Amino acid sequence: MSSTDNLAGEPARPIPWYRIPIPREKLRELTERRDWKGFLQTVGYLALLGGTAAAVFIVHAYLPLPWLFLALTSWCMAPCSGRSG
């Protein structure tokens, strides 16, 4: 199988790309690096993670055991869900 074949063994077909005409200045503006948004998202994520960790410790110290399982589940599952809404 050559590099131009697809997984079915058929010859590759060209893809009809459409290139949108964007002025060079506008393209530079749109692809400019902005670290502040990433910084704010990271700070927000770490704040939520720390807040839920603190809630788990508080539940562990002052509430009965079933509440601890609920708090641990929410702390473990929330950062891994990857959903925003």
C-alpha cells in the first residue's frame, strides 16, 4: 500500500479545499498569541479543584461517612469530566 492509498486500498482522491481570502494583517491579528485567557482558565480550574478538595476535607472532619463518599466522588469526577455545562 503506497502513501497515496486509503485504508480500503483505493487510490486517494484529491480534496476540493476552499481557501477563504483573508488579508494578511487580519490573519496575523487572529493568530496572535494571547496567554491571559489561558491563564484565567487555569486559575479558575485550580480554584475549583482546591475548593472541592477543601469541601472533601471539611466533610471528612464534620459529617458522617456516606457524605464523604459523595464528596470524594464529586471531587474525583468533576475534573475528569471535561464538560463545561
